[in-house]
Amino acid sequence: MDMKDGGSAFPMLEAWKENADLYCPDRGMTLRDYFAGQALAGLCSDWLNMPDAVTLPEGVSRAEAVAECAYQIADAMIAERERP
């Protein structure tokens, strides 16, 4: 798993790692995906109060912009987590 994704959201027990494919062939979501999902929940909690006059690039929906924002928040969280 690429560490830019922050690793695994739900890491395996050390004892399982040598037989990881036997116990858990699907590694699940990355920490980045988990953080983005948490950020998305917060962003969407006030969806109805978002201003209608948000300026979006041509062809980009509000949903796409919010999803991108959620991943930007996730990236910032991972960067902050890796600071000493």
C-alpha cells in the first residue's frame, strides 16, 4: 500500500501479516479514504446551507467539488499526522 495514502485504515494484527491473503485478501480502504469519508460527512452535514453562488469551473458539479474538498482535507490530515 502506498504510504502517501497514509497506510491502511484498519491495519492487520502482526501475526496475520505473513498469511494476509489467507485471512484478508481485500485490504480494504486506505487511511486517506477513511479520512476523506469522515470529512465528507462533515461537509455534507450542512449541504442545504451551502451558498448557491459557489463559483465552480465549467463542467464541475457541486458534488464533485465537495468530494475533491474531502480528499484535500484528508491529504492535510495525513500530512499533519506525519509531522514530528
